[in-house]
Amino acid sequence: MEGDYVINGAKTFITNGYITDLTIVALKTDKNDGSSGLSLIVVEADREGFQKSQPLEKVGQKSQDAAELFFDDVRVPQANLLGEEGKGLHYLMQELAWERLMIAIRAVAGCEVALQNTVDYTKSRSAFGQNLIEFQNTKFKLAECKTKTQVARVFVDHCIDLAVEGKLDPESSAMAKWWCTELQNRVLDECVQLHGGYGYMLEYPVARAWTDARAQMIYGGTNEIMKEIISRSL
């Protein structure tokens, strides 16, 4: 119909893309207007021309699917426009800081859980006649992980306070996302090592947490992009 939007293109690595019934698509509605030409359109999955790939095979986070979405002359009425035309990037930027803080919160929580699981494991397992927790190397590694995790928790809690007050800025959220996800991967690597061979077995929570954590440094903006954002405030 006249005045409808007609969408063509593809989107890759869409979380829950395979099971989605409704998706918000960021697309160019004015090719001559740079970033200001971006709009958000709501697209129902049963529209003609809209297709989904089979779930992509991921290393971790198996409980959530990821898929590629395809748009082939998908016709959508103007009523499906979300907000105002041309303000899509503005709307996205409003939520990016909170999204990155949520990733940081997950990272710190992941460190805390993995650390407690590893403490419990090293107290229950023995080698050379004593529990693993009694070896100096084990105690020192766990002490390092606990200290770093606590420091990260303090900064994340500070960022949460800023978010509640409506004062969370892009640089702080980028710092939290970068630092906490890097820490999560380092802590989990240490925890896997302290589990020995069992740390590499998927029946153990630490192994699943280890594979799940790697994507944290990629989605929500790669950690390299986080450093770029932080550097703008220098």
C-alpha cells in the first residue's frame, strides 16, 4: 500500500531470533541523512518476506537461541513505526548505557558464583593427603579472585546508583562493561584451573560458566569499542 515501509536486508546474531514473534528493526529510512536517517520499525514474524535461519551453533549460552533474520521486500505499515522517524539512533543511545551496565552486573555476579563454587570444590577435594584449599597456591589464587571481584562489585554498585538517579553516563557504563567482563573471564579461567580436569567437564557448573562468559566481551559493543568510548572523555 502507498506509504508503507518496504524492508530489505539481513540481521545476524539475533538473540532469541528463532523463536521471535515480534522484532524491532533498526533501518535506514533516509539514506541521505547519515545517522539521523535511522528509524525503529516493529515487524511481525508472520509478514510475507520475513524469514529466520535455523538456530546458530554457539560455543556457550545454549539456553538462548541466536539466529539470522532475513527481510525480502517485507511490507510494513507506517503504524508500525516506533517513535518518530529518523530518531532511531537517539532512542538506541538512550538505552545503551543501561544495557552495558546489565552486562557488567551479570559479569560480577558470575564471578561471585564461580568463586563460591570453587571454594566449595577445593574444600571437598584432596590431593597429596590434604584438601586443595590448604595449598598455598590455591589460597593465593582464590584470595586474588575474591579481592578483584569485590572491587568490581563496588564500582558496579556505584554505577547502579547513578542509573537509579538518571546520571549514568556512557563512559562509566563502558568502563563497567569492559572491566567486569574481562575480569569475569580471568576469574573463571582461574576457577577452571583450580577444578583440574573436572573444570573442563560440562557436568560441572564452572565449565558451563566459562564457555558462557566469553561472549560477554563481544555483545553489547565489543570491549575494544568500550575503550574507544572511554577514550573520548580523556
